[in-house]
Amino acid sequence: MTSRPDDPAPYYRAHVFACVNERPAGHKRGSCKERGAEPLRNYMKSRAKELGLGDVRVNQSGCLDRCELGPVMVVYPDGVWYRVGSTADIDEILEVHLKRGERVARLMLRPEDGPLKGA
């Protein structure tokens, strides 16, 4: 999607969607929630506030369909996907991506990572 000259200014500079979807125990795809996504999302939300990132919104989301790679999150409007496994990963994303506008290459997911939709 492209922005247009008549579009309003964005309400947030960045919007992070962190999957906290939960599937039934033993589901073949697993889920982000069973891999610790909820406390990681909560940590990111509180750290963003502590860091004064008022122009960044951190929300939970339902399934983002990258279950096998979770926990996952996506940063918009950049469209950059990350796999996170620790609070240190969250701190790095906050500092490098959301404060400096760079990318955390070691945590980035690409479209070819993991099963494709419908595969």
C-alpha cells in the first residue's frame, strides 16, 4: 500500500503487532502463546513506555500465520517481521528498529522462512 498526499498523518509512527494466539495443546503448528509470546509482548509494551516511545503502539494480535516460527511480531508501517525469544531480543528491537530506524537482521523473518500459507 502506498500513501497518498491527501492521507492524514499517521496516529503512531510505528505500530507493533505481537502474536499471542493460543492453539489447543498438542496442535501440530504450535502457537506463539505457548512459546512465551504474552510476557514478551507485555515486556515490550512496558519498556516502550519507559523509553518514552509514545509514538509507538504495541498491541497483541491474533494469529499472524507464522506459528512454527513463533513468537513473532511485525512492525508497521515498515512491514518488518521478527521472531523473538527473549527480553534481550525485545530490547534490541526497541533500540535498533524503533529508536534508530535500523533493522535487527538476526531476528528478521523473510517470506521464505517457514511454511507458506496454504502449503
